[in-house]
Amino acid sequence: MKLRLASYNLHKCRGLTGPHAPERNLAVIAALKPDIIALQEVDFRFGARPEALPRSLIEGMTGLLPADLTGRTSESSLGWHGQTILMRPDLAEAARLRRLPLPSLEPRGALALRLPHLTVIALHLGLTRSIRRLQLARVVSQAARIGNGPVVMMGDFNEWRDDLGLEPLVGYRVVAPGASYPAPIPQFRLDRMAISRDLNILQTCVFRGDPAREASDHLPIWADIEIG
């Protein structure tokens, strides 16, 4: 089985400075043609944290469905702690989604999507390296408990170094396809994947097509993988 996995921080669908224009982000997602995509900052930050990415537009513009999530941040939110996962409808039939609370000084959490032959964990790590290490250690521990074959972690790691902060990912291949932030002039590889060594990585890339540079402050990343 071959899958295209992607990760994209939407920046609440406001581009760099606004206005709110989720159609741009959905156009980027459609152009990526992912089988599964982890999204960050899909909800607004304050109040009831209503959805910034309207669920009513998702399937029509991308052909994807949000993973069924019990216990969203609020009834008006799309995700949990600003995160959700979209996938092909045929994959959604067998998928199971669970929340993974993470240690932090601010509300943070990861999402674990369990498929018959793969677990995909979507994450958005904290702003300090010590907290990020704790969060990664928790995710690695939880992934081992899930015990559902190969694992891919992907999201906004908020880590600009390649040689620090990622120590808990022993046993995984850390993939940072290239600079993804800030979108107009990318300088930092904040968006990454950590992939089990039993998965075959076919290709990885930072997506720079239109309108990605205007749709968010992050560029999306993707990887084609093969499950043996």
C-alpha cells in the first residue's frame, strides 16, 4: 500500500495578516492530493474556539473527510487543541481516532489515528525545548502502547534545530523535507515527520505551489510512503 501523508499548519486560515480566507487553504490541500493530512490551527484561539476551517467546505473542495473525533475542544470546534486529521473517505471507514493529552504550560494534545496497518499521530508541540522533549517522550510512549504496527508522527514540531530537542525519537527516522516557515521566505524546518524504520519512504517535499505562500505562515510538507 502506498500513501501520501501531509502536514499543514493553517494559521487559522488568515494567511500572514488576514483576512480569514479558508478557501485558499482548502485549495492548497486539494493541490497536495493527500490520502491523509494532519492539520494544525484549524480553530480560532479564543472563546468557544469556533472552527476556522469550515467543515461544510472540506469534502466539496478536497474530497477528504475529517476524522470522527469525540470530545472536540467545544461543540463549535473542528478539532482538539486546534488539530484535526483529514483523510480519504474509504480510509475513514476503518479508522479510529483517540486523543493523547500532552504535558505543557498551555493546552496541548496530539491525535492518534489508527488504521488497520498504520498509526498516524498528528501533533503541534510547545514553544520551549524542554516542554517539547517531554511531549515527544509522551507521544513515543503512547505510540508503543497503541502497538498497531508502523507509526508516522507529523505536524508542527516548533523546533528550528536538527541536532537538539528531538532526542526522544530514537528508533524513528526524522524527516524534515525543507524550510517551511515563514511561508513567503522559508528559513526554518519547523514542520517534520518521524517515521518508523519499517516503512519505505518514497519521496518527501515542501509544497510551494499557489496559493501556499499566501494561505498561511507555514508551507505544507508531504511524504509518499509504502507499507510493506
